[in-house]
Amino acid sequence: MNASARTIGQVLLAAALLLVSACGSGAGDTTSGTGDTTSRAGDTTSATGDTTSRAGDTSATGKDTADKQAKSPAPEELRFTARTLDGATFNGTSLAGEPAVLWFWAPWCPNCQREAPTIADAEDKHGEQVTFVGVAARDEVSAMKDFATKYGIDDFTNLNDANAAVWARFGVTYQPAFAFIGADGSVDVVKGSLSAADLDARLSAMAG
């Protein structure tokens, strides 16, 4: 082979090597792209992990609620169902675990009429910390509604206990009377009227 032929052969060999090298570089770019895809998949896994964490928070909230109910079971006196003056169903156990006061009254009772404004004022002051429930009995629903509106106690729930069934659960035989329900499930029944100062002191202690 002469020198000219060898030169041409070397040139062709060099060109072939360059072509092979160029293809290898392209394959490397493709691998790099695959690596980016794997990275994005990892990000998706991380997001899934965040969702699991949030689900855990919800579970914790549910546990707190269950623990609260377990520590503050409804006392026997609150295990009743009644109707409100508007006809809605009221479950006494809904008061469990929170401070509450039940006021027992009758529309025709002079002492109840005198005390009602004091009850309305007390609810205005303590209603965010203590739940108020009126328990009306021994009269017609229309008279109960008129009383509640006239004396401003219609801002909180009042029950239609016409047959005095709820009264009986608390041992109340005459009106007015109170049942103070502690957050711990304790029940303290007071028969008769309370002064504004005495009522305020009891409610402040419960809210504290």
C-alpha cells in the first residue's frame, strides 16, 4: 500500500471514531434525563409522606376528643332526651364535659318572673364559658314561649318539660331551682332563688 492509500485509510478511521464517540455522548444525555425523572418521582414520594403526616394530625385530634369524653362521662341526670320550645330534639348528654347550668322555671311563677332578668344578665356575662339551659314545666308551650321572649331568656336553649320529667331526674319539685353541672360530671342542685351575686360567684368558679 502506498503512502496516499494509508493517509486516506487513517482519515476514514478517524471519522469513524468521531462518529462512535458522538453516539456515546448522546446516550449519556438520555441517562441523565432518566436520572431527573427518578428525582421527580422522589419528590412525589415526599409529598405523599406529608399527606400521611397530616392524616396523623387528624388522628391525634380524634384521640383528644375521645380522651376528653372518656374522662368526663355524662352523669346519670343528663341521660335524657327532651324537646326545646321550638320542637327540636335536645339530648342532655350533649352537656357532658363542659360547665353548664340548668334553670328550672314555670311561666306563672312570680319568683321565676323576678329572677328571669338576672338569668338573662348572667348568660350575657358567662354564656361563652358556661352553657345555659332553661327547663320550663307545668304550663302550655305558648305561655313558655311568651315568658322566654318577655324576659330575654330566649337567647339560649329552653326545654318544654311540661310533664316535669327532666325536673324529676334532678329531684326538683318546685321552682325556681338550679342544677350546676361541672366539667368533671359533678351535679349540684340548688332549690329556690339565688341572688345575682351568688349566681355570679358560682358561675365564675365554674368558668375558671
